Amino acid sequence: MSKRAVPTNSRAIILATFVAFGGFLFGYDIGVISGCLIMDDFVERFGEQAADGSFFLSSHRQSIITSLLSAGTFVGALGQAFTSDRFGRRGTILIWAAIFTIGTAIQTGTDRSIVQISIGRFIAGLGVGAMSELRTCLQVFVCRSLMDMWIRENAVALWRSSLFCCLLLDMCGAIVPLYNGETAPKALRGTLLVLYQLQIIVGIFISYIIDLGTHSINNSASWRIPVGLQMLWGLILLSGLFFLPESPRHLLGTGKRDEARAVIAELNSVPLDDPLVDETVDELQYAINAENEGGQVGWAECFSTRNMLWKRTANGMMLQFIQQLNGQNFYYYYGDTFFKSAGTELSPYVIQTILGAVSVAGTVPALYLIETWGRRRSLLTGSIMEAVCAIIAGLVGHFTLAPKGTPSDQLTPSQKSGGDTLIAFAVLHVFSFSVFWGPVPWVYLGESFPLRVRPKAIALGSATNWLWNFLLSFFAPRIADDIGPLILMIFFGMLVFGFVYVYLAIPETKGLSLEEVDEMYVAGIKPWHSSTWKPHRGEEAHEKVARAHEHKEDHVEKGSV
């Protein structure tokens, strides 16, 4: 038997760090615009002039500036399909990272044209959306290399290496759920997919801190600095990608087996003849063959009746739809504007930074609860907690807040108390989202589909997220302008609907392998009975795999003789 080399993976760690910037970019881009919308210089340049000579940014202009990023991400996620096979995964990421940087430069260089800054956000969104779908195999092999190294040392290292890998994975799109769903141990799968959610929150939080630090500057630097920093993030990503290898999976798919072996060996820092190289190539080839089995996979197959695929796809898309209408993104996008009307003595930038910190903190207990409480219980609990926060904040805000534009020195004690109450429950709302509805829909999306349709089914769920993110950011400021805090009642209604939908349609998948999830759906287990259901085909599958490995080893030994 060949002696294994011990991989060092120093290059894999460096490459993973650069690839991870893509996730940070999206989180940062979401959060940075919130503070800009109430900066005096930004409002004067891109707003409208009132009769008294003051400037204001109408809800119409707010929605255009904010929502076009999400529109771009949706288009970019679809557009990358036309470049990834032609230019390869690495080349395509370079192209779209450059497009993102160009979009950011257009925004930063805008003087007074709302058209220019909106187009810049759309172009930046194209890059973010495309890159979110394109880092698949680069991340897969970087992370797999790290895991292979530490798993060989001891069992405890599996946990440590898995956490490290996922912290380096990018935050946006469907790729991380796809990879983690297929490779993570079932006991850790939920935790690893929660780490996927953490990265976008970190990007948002950092953008809030920078907005807080620059908003008091009395010129265009107040918003150009936080917006322009995105060029730095894009350039860092570009500089790292120039040293990335091509995706081994893409190389295998185009018949370049020798080149794929060389990349795998390089990422693992092992010789070409190390058994790890051939094992990894065989695993990849198996996955490629499985995806191509029975011909090309069409989108319609995600909605076929075979193995209840239609129901699984619908569940994945519905959870993403409900997640976007939980209400948290309203605070992320328009929190500064909304809180400014609450009449609190705290700066809206300080409140927004508190929300960002609470979001990061809320994701930490989710790492534990996702595997102890499970997916279903987490979603049901989150629906109740967020619904309570939404209805209290909405009603208190509607009945106690002063009319918009009331000077702070004219606020009554009850109006000040109402503003503080609204903000307190907004913070609790965002915290509850970060614990429950933020990560769990992505966890569910990553563990619900068989290998053949998984990429397309996850892409449908991800696209649903992008679409409703765009619709929310476009219409929310217009609705809030008309009905004020009562917009939170819409989110309350959606959370009540979410509770009912989860109870009737979403089964518990905690602790199940992907094959056991298949078995549960085929068996027609009712969702409210799923938490006590036990799989029956797991042992049989393990025996088949063991026999296959024994047969392969016998064949190798006979060949060597």
C-alpha cells in the first residue's frame, strides 16, 4: 500500500482567505447604503429640494438606489452560466470581480447623478450575484484539502477544521449550502451551514461601523469613503484570484484529468502519486457521473413527482421567500431612515451599529441550537418571537410616534418612550432573526435534495432569495412612507403565515444523512411526526459502500501482484 504524504496546505489556507472576500463584499454592500441615505451631503446631491430650500431623499429615490443592487445580483447569478464553461471557473470569477470593482468605481465617482449611482450599484450587483454562484470548486477543494489534513491527525480536528473552512467560505449565493450539504458530517452539517450565514452579517456590521465613523464629515467624503472602500475589497479579491488554480471539477468535466490531478496535489501539498490525489479525483468523477446520469438535468426535473422533488423544491423556495419578508432586511436597508423618525436621543448610526452587533451575536447561539433544537423547532420558535416583536413595534410606533419632522425638543415623554420601545423591539426582532430564520432556511436548502438535481434546486432557492430581496428593497420605503410603522404589521402577517407553513410542510432533517432525507420524503412522513421518525435504509447503504471499497482494494492488490 502506498505511503501517504502529510499535506501542509499552507497555500490552500491563503487561497481560501482570498476567496472568502466575495462573501464579505455582499454583506458590506447591503449595509453601507443604509447610512448613506441620511448623510447630509448624499441627500443634497441625490435628493430633491423642498419649497423651503431644504433637501430630502424621497422614498422613490431611496428604493431605486437601494434595490438595484439586488436586481443586479439576480441577473448576475443567471448571467454567469454563459461564462463559466467558456472561460473556466477561475477566469470567470476574475471577470465578474472586475465588473464588481468597476461598478463600485462608478458609484464613488458620481457627482450628482442619481442615474449614475444607481447604474453603478446595478453593475456591482452583477459581480456579486455572479461570483456567488461561481466559487464552487475553488472553495470545495480548498476546504477539502484542509479537512483531509486535520482529519488524519485526530477526530477532534474534524470539528476545528470544519469550522475554519466554513468561516473562510463566501457568504452569498447557493454554493456553500451545496458544498457543505454534500461533504459535512451529518452531526455537524447544520452548524457548518450556520457559519455560512455569519459572514454576511459580519460584512453588514463592518459597513455600519464605517458609516458611523464617517457620517459627521461635512463633505462628500462622508459617503465616498464607505462606498469607495468596496473598490479596495474588490482589488484584494482580484489580486488573490490571479494566483488561484482552475477548479479541478471543471478540469475533469472538460476532460483535463492530468491538470485536475496537478491542482489537487498542489492544494494538498502532496506529490502527484499520493493516494489522496486519486481518491479525490475518483470522488469528483463519481459526482460528475451522477449528475449526468440519465442525460442532462433540466429545470423541470426539480418539480417532478419522483422522490417528492416538487415538494422539496417548493419548500426550499418558500422558506427563502418567507425569510426575506421577516422584516429584518427592512431594518438593514432603511433602519437609519426609520429610526431617525423615532425621536430617540441616540444617533440612528449608533442604533444601526447596535443592530449589526446584535445580528453577529445572535448567530453564535444558532451554532448550538441548530443541532440541539433542530431545524423545525428553530423556525417555529423564531416565527413566534419575531411576530411578537413586529406587532408590538408596529402598534407602539403607529400610536405613539410623533409626526415625521417633529423637532426633538418638542417631543412629549410618551412619544420619546414610544420611540425607545420601537427601537428595543427592533433590536429583539433582529436578534431573533439571526438565531432562527437567518441561518435555518439556508441549512434546509443545503440538505434537502439528491445529488442529481441539487445544484439547480439550490439555485432556485437562492434566486428566490435574490428576487424577494429586490422586491422588498424596492417597495418597502414607498409603503413605509404611506403607512409608517404599520409596515411592520405586514411582516407580522408573514411571520404568522411562516409559522403555519413550517408546521404543516417542513419536516425535521436534523441528524439525517442526505440519503435518509430522501427516504423520509419518499415514505410520506408527516412533518409534525418527522422529529421522531427513524430511518431504515442507512445501515444497508453503509454495507453497500463497505463492500464496494473491499472489492476495489482486492482489485488493486491483485493488480499489484
